[in-house]
Amino acid sequence: MKLYSTLQIGDYHINHCEDYLLIKKINSDKIVCAVMDGCSTAMDSHFASALFGKLLRKVIIETGYKSLYEKDIQRSLDEDLKEIVEGLFKELVFSKNHMMLDEKELLATLIILVYDKVKDEGIILAIGDGVICVNGKIMEFDRNNKPDYLAYHLHENFEDWYSNQSQKIIFNDPNDISIATDGILSFSKIKKTDSDEMINFAEYLMIDRQNSDTEEMLNRKLKQLEHQYGVKPTDDLAMIRMIK
């Protein structure tokens, strides 16, 4: 699988990019990709998404070390995903208490993908809003801009909360997989250009394979959208794409 990613501040944002992304291997066979989106109306939302990313990286590293000592134990990707999310959940509870953080300082969405290249299968969990694309099929998770943030549930029992998560996608033999924050739906005309051609921005970034020969594919696509079509995402955008 070839990996591509991009992180861009939205045209309506000035001081901080409130999105964050992470690509981290558990071991030689399994990789985790994640995109986070901090709530713009909360407190220090750029901090929330970055904190999620840093804590998630810690959990994945620890999961990788643990797997070295459990080589004979067969685990499903669903079990891997659950263990990682539970680790993040516990780290957030600890951080909230240790740093005396307000709930509004922890509001961020999370889309997390775990992929096993040997089994050639993967799983995606969306906690809150966002967009995913699996082999050309785009799926939006939208709660009318009122995401059910993970931070709302840190006082709950993890097992009960996790069992109620329904925004989960399992896929096999993937050719093209993308995860993105909802900034991918926020493109707007910001300057006049010679082209009046209509284009579906999500399809262009998640399905079209132009420039896939370079690691900078997504960044090049964003530059082309800006200079050829005069459009940019008005909200922050974090996106990861995997192409076989």
C-alpha cells in the first residue's frame, strides 16, 4: 500500500489548524492511521486534536511492544482496534484529571483505521463526524455539525460505550482507502479563475488517482484545486489515503 497524507488549515481559520493526523505502525504487519478534528467552538481546539494524536501514538507504541511478547496469540483487527481505543480512552481520563482539564478542552472527533497488510484487511471506526472512502464508495458521518465527541463519555464505562459504537466499517482486499475530517466537504470559491468546470472535490481527492506517482499527491491536488478552480477548504482538512 502507498500512503498519502495532507494537513491544511482552512481558509476561514487564522491562528491554528485544529485538525491533526497520525500514521504509525504497530509492527511490521499492521499500521494505524487516524485523523482528528478539534471543535472550533470549544476551548483550544487545536490542543484537543493534537493531544488525541500524541496519546494515540503512545498507545500504539505500547501495543507494538506488547505484541512482541504475544506472538503466539491470534488477534482480530476488531480486537486490536478496541485495545487501542481503550488505551486512548484511559489516557484521556488520566490527562483530564492530571491536568485538571475542562471537557471543552478535549472536544475532538476521531477516525481511526487499522490495516493488516498480510491478511489484506482493515477496519475503520469513526467517533464523531468525518468522511471515509472504501474502494470508490464515499461515506459521510454527519450529525448536523453536532458530533458525539469521545470526551462526552469519559465518565462512562468503556465497555458499555464501545459496544454502542455503530460507525464502524470492515473491509477486505482494499484497493483504495481514504479517511478525512469533514473539512473535505468545506471547499468554497475563494478567487476567480478561467475555469468554470464543475468538480466533485471529495471524489477528486478520494477516488481520482492523478499524481499518485508522488508522495505529494494530495498536496498537489489541493494546489490544483486552488489555482485551476479557485477553491480551497474553508475548514481545516486532515486526510490520509492508501492505494494498492
